[in-house]
Amino acid sequence: MEKALTSTSLTQKQSDALVVHVKENLNGKLKYSPDLNQEVIFLVIDSNDPKKRWLKSKKFMYVVSYRPDVTVIDYSELVEKKLNPFKLLQMKPFKNLVISLCRLEDNLMKKITIAIEENGGIVKHHLTSDTDVMISMFPEGRRYEACIEWGIHVVSPDWCYDSIDRGLPLNTYFYKLQHSVTNYVTKLNYENEEDNIGSEVVVKTYRLGKRDQACDWEKLNEWRNKESKRILEDYIKVKIDYDNKISSDVNETLINETYEELTSKRKLIEIKDEEEEEKVVVKIKKPNKSKECKGITIETFNSNNTLESNIKKKKIRKGPVLSGLKFKLKGYNPELEAKLSKIIVKFGGIVLQEGYADFTVVNFSSKCLEAETSNAITELAIERFIYNEEVDGSNYYWCKPFHLSSQITMSEFRKVFSLSPEDSDRKVKVAITAFDGTDLSHIEKVFSEKLDQWIEFQQVFNENCDILVIGPSAKITYSAHTTKKRELASKWGTLVLTIEEFSKKILELAAKN
């Protein structure tokens, strides 16, 4: 089935140009479809449209809610810049959207500002005629009334965070603020510890949007999991094909060079021998000279052979990343073991049933761990080696096997990180920065599958976070974004740990239980 792209809310001139571009430059790869059908994998919009008509189009809203397999791309990048659509990333959630903020607490205002700007949006703290969406907590005031009059959508703050989670701006209908949305609640305000009764204060709150109706989150998560597996499998396949081709080319070159060199040197020795034989027969016997000539030639030949051998060894060392390493597998069912063994062998490794092994690979999901040796790793390490094209010594971080007993209390967990025991009834809120590639997918996997009982992973770093974990130190080149997070962490008193430090504490806790 030939894949297709479609568009929404383009002008007639843009639509015609898009159709021509597809026929001339993408013929055989993609076709244009006027409808959003199952063949469509790209939706083209004009993010520079001042009226943002695409934001309210039925096609766009349907893609956001039910079609995670469709990538939304910008008209200018595809048609004007003529970029390859298959290499374009999903458009940022708030690209070119003008978002006004109104009646938000200072801390919340800062968090939402950072979140919007990082995801392509433009933040304004006043209302203008070009405002696309206004975020507020209270449906009241002049700006709110002006929005209603001008037809500007006013939404609750969770629209921002849920849109980032989806990767595209969600339908504002499900987050619309109304008078009936505001709740008036009372809570006890304790001014000091001696005030056991407390005084009642009225607090205005807002009701969260209809997240479950805004998007099919279950379908989105299933698609993301499948896509992650597909990307890894494609990468492994390309890497295997590339390594096999390089290995074949190198071997062929070495064989040809060796044959030519040997032939050349054999002729050189034969010529020298013939010259000496003539001298012996015709005039004077000079065995020393003959021996000397032969000796020089043979030494040169041996020296060149040694050089060839060294070159060959050097080229072989540039082969598969796991070349020569021995692995044992533990805790896998036959199907998974066969699949992992195949990958290890394809990248040059050797899988053993017994005897000495450089690494013992233990199933990441295993909960019954025996006393493992220092060379124990999980399959995450294998992925990391292949992705980074390097077996990086002992820096496996979260790639070592561990299991935390469910009997570990929240208080015990918080104590390991020297966090306040006063909040022992809630999970530790953790945010991350400076992660990419397999490092990012691995740390999310560890949080969700191994530490979910004690940790609440935060997609957005804010003042309520207890810990900020920074990516592998060997890779860190502090971006302005990461530096800003570190500064905010210092200001808010948030604990900052590298992934090495964080993992070490987790492994220590696992070893005690």
C-alpha cells in the first residue's frame, strides 16, 4: 500500500503547489490524498497562517485525538525548503502559537512560560489581537470577557501540560474555562504549630480539563511502544548490514593486496637468485654476497608482511562492536534468549552456556536475582553498546540488574537521598535533563518498571520536584536549557544528581534488601 500525505487549511495556491511538489519530487515515495484515510502518514499545515485555521480544522483535531501514526509537518519546510518529509520531526506542540497568560500564580506562570517557549510557542503577558489561546485559572476579568467577545479560547493550565504529553496542541474545547468550572473550597490555615484549630480561608480552584476525552491515550502509548521497538530494530538491521559490507570490503582488499605483494616479492627474490647464480658460474664464487642479497630481500619481505599483518589486525579491531566478547544469558525465556543471542552474535559477540564470560546478561524484568558478579549487566547495556558503538567500560549506570523489595517504605527510600522524612506519605517527584537516544528511553523504562512504587516521574521540571537527574556526565555539554534548570534547582533547593550518583544510591539500596 503506497503511503500518502494530506493537508488542511492551506490556501488554494499552497494546495496546488503541494500537489505539484509531491508529483515532481516525491513520486513513487508518497502520493497526495485529499482525504485523511489509512494510507496517510503526513498531515501538512501552514504554521505561519496568522489566523491559525489549521488549529480548528477537523482533520487536525482528529489526528491529535486518534491518529498518533500521522506526523504533522510544516508547509514551508516541505514545499519551500524541499526537505525530505521522512526526515522531518513532528512539529513542536506550540509552534508559532501566541499564548497569553492571565491570572496565574507567579510560580505557575514561570513554569508554563518555560514549557511553552521550549515547545515553540510565543508567550505574552497581555492580551493582543493575535493571541491564539489564553491560559487562566479564573473565568473572570476584563481580559477573559475580551476573549469571549473576540472568540479567543480560554483554557485551564493543564491544557499546556497535556498538549506537551501528546506532542501536539489538544482541542481547547475539552479545557475551556467556564463560570461553573470554578470551585470555592475552604481549608484550615495553620499559622504555627500551636494553632491546633486553625483559621478557615476560602481558596479558589479550577477543575481539570477533560483529559480522557481529549485524546486516546491508550492508543498513543501503544503506538509509541511499537515505534520505539521498530526504530531500534531498524537501527540494528542497518548496523548489521553496514558492518557486514565493511567487513567484506576489507577482507577482499586485504586478500588482493596480499596476493599482489607476494607475487611482486617472489619475482624480486627470483631475479636476485638468478643474478648470483650467473656470477658463481661465470667468474668468482661469492656466497656471502648471495646470502646478503637474499637476506636483505627476505627481511624486507618479512617486514612488509608484518606491516600487512598489523594493518589487518587494526582493521579487524574496527569491526563489530562486540567482537570477541563472551556473554552468558540468565533469566530469559527460550524465545527472548534466542533473539538476544542472535543480536549479540550479529555484532561479533560469543554466547556461552558455561565457562568464563566477559559479561553475564540478566533479564531486566527479573525479580529473583541471585548474587551477581561485578560483570553482570542487563539487555539495556547491549542496546547501549550498539547505539553508542562502544563498550564503555564500567559505566553501565542503570544497566546493571537490580530489584527493590516492595517492603521498602517510602521513608527508607527518601532517607537514601537525604530527603525530608516529613513527606514520607508521598512519592519522590523526579525530573530529568540532558538525556537523549537510548539513555532517555532507558531511564524512563527504569522509572516506570522498577521504581514506580517510590517515584513520580515529572515530564516538566518545576518547583515541586524533589530531585533533578542529569544525563551521563561523559556526554554532557551543558545547553542553555540544562543550565537554566540547574539555576532553578539551586533557587528552589531541589536536589541535583548525575545519573551515576542516582544509580549508585539505588544499587546500594537494592543491595541492602
